[in-house]
Amino acid sequence: MAEKGGIRFFKYYLQKLKLFFTSKDILSFLLFLAISAGFWYVHALGKEREKSIVVPIKYVGFPVNLAMINNPPTEIELNVKDQGMRLFDYSKTNLTPIIIDVSSAFHQRGEILITSDQLKSKIARYLKPTTMVMDIHPDSILIQYEKLSSKVVPVQFNANLELAHQYMLSDDIKILPNRLTVYGPKHILDTLKYIPTECPVFTNLNDTTTFRCKLKPMNLVHYSIKEAKITIFVEQFTERKVQLPVVAFNCPVDLSVRTFPAFVNATYTVGLSQFKMLNPSDIQVYLDYNDLKIDKSSKHLLKVKNNSKHISNIRISPSEVEFILEKK
């Protein structure tokens, strides 16, 4: 019974409170209170106020053959004064960096001083005409730098290449430029042999492809270029069969080597564009006299020399031949 009485008591006062806040007098009071607060807020924004804002700094124009040896500030704190409404424009999300171009300020002394007057001039172009700068921190910026050593090194292309079925690289991968100038501390450059590219991934590649590839960054080292133009030559391949003579290398002038058979069949892989362009010197099937003179057998395994970058996967039949040495 006591519990039910407590619930009725709570509902009774809840209803009274609802009637109080929904009465016309209370609604009118709340409406005028909101209007008054709005007028007060607008009036407050119209008054001059001071505000501290932190503005990022961006340095541009720094040559690649020079390096900063100190840590100049990356932001500057301004104490400014303006109407409250205008100060809203300097919210953190709307701030763009102050650009400091140092490209014409380098000399032999090894440091650049951005004075207070120079900073104020840059800041004045950054702020609204009505905004007054009360204080700047720091009030000047010192940039210290040193000249870097330089070296010319090749560019090395790195990639994960997966060619489509029955496709091959038809030529060497082309890199432009294939060399670049690097700048950095001498002890690092002395051990530097090449600059690798980033490592792109290609799958099912079935056509010649040209693209730009970024160079892999290296700590304390600057590059004269940021990327290289890469061309990967791809074409479909097929197999070709030809007959090739067996030749002898390193044979004395008074001796000759006769083989049985004198010709062998060769099967190799070649791109379609090079199918009919086999030169006699592209593939050499041979015996080496230096091996024959210590070999007691009358048969010997043939060796194959591939002199063409367009040819791969050479197989010969038969793989060994009989031979005799004859005096001329």
C-alpha cells in the first residue's frame, strides 16, 4: 500500500511540474530569456577582445644541396586584438601556414635571420586589416644550414612483376633518368651505390607499360629528382626451332675438331617481334678444346652461349656429341 501511495504522490507532482512549464507565463519568460541571451551574445561579439592563436610555418625555397642543422620553429604564437566576431575566423581549423621563402637569402655565413620586422610584415599580410598584433612569440627566427656533399649514382628499379601467361620481357626495363645527383653527409654518400625506387606490384602484365615511380626516401639524403619514368617492355612469346652448327673454342691453329653430328637442333623462347630475326652469333653451341684435351671419352657435353637479350630458355638436342681431333 505504501508503495502505491508513493507512486501516486510522484505522478501528482510530475503533473503539477508539467503544467507549470507549459503555462503561457513561463513560456513567455523562457522566450524572452533566450532573446535577451542572444542579444547579449551578439553585443559581446561586437566588443574588442584579445586572443592567442598558434599559426603553422612552412619554409620553402631551400636548395637540395643545403641542409638545416638546427630546428627552426614550425609554428608561431600571436596575441591579437579585434572584434570578437572577426576573431572567430582564426579558429584552428581555418589557419593556413605562413609561408617563409628563403630561396634568395643564402650566403657563406651559414645562417639566415628572419627579423621581428620581417615577421610582422609577413603576418600583416596573413591577418585581417582590422586585427592588431599585440605580441609575437618567437619574435625572430634563426635558420642555420650547411652545404652537403654531392654524388652521381644510378637509379635502380625495384618491383614485383608477374607476367601474364605466355608473355615475356621483350627488352631491358628503361629508366629515365637512369642517374641522379644526391646530396648528403660525405660519410653516407661514400657508401651509397644506387638509389632504389619504390616497389610497385604488377600482376598479369600483358602489355608494354610506362609510368612514373617515386624514389625511395633516405634519411639525411636529398635527391635532384623525386621520381623516374619507367617503361617495362612486354610482349607475347612463342617457341622457335632451328639447326645450329657445333663449333670449337680455344682450339690450336694446327688442330681441328670434327663432331658427330655437326649440327644440333635448338629450341628457344623468343618474342613475336623477334621471331624471324635470329643472327648466326645469337646462339652458339660449342665444345671447349681445353676440356677436350683432358677428357678421355669420345663423347662430350655441349655448351650453349646466349648472346641475345631477346632469347631465353634454350634447349638443344642432342645434348652431347662424339668428336675427333684432326691435324690440319
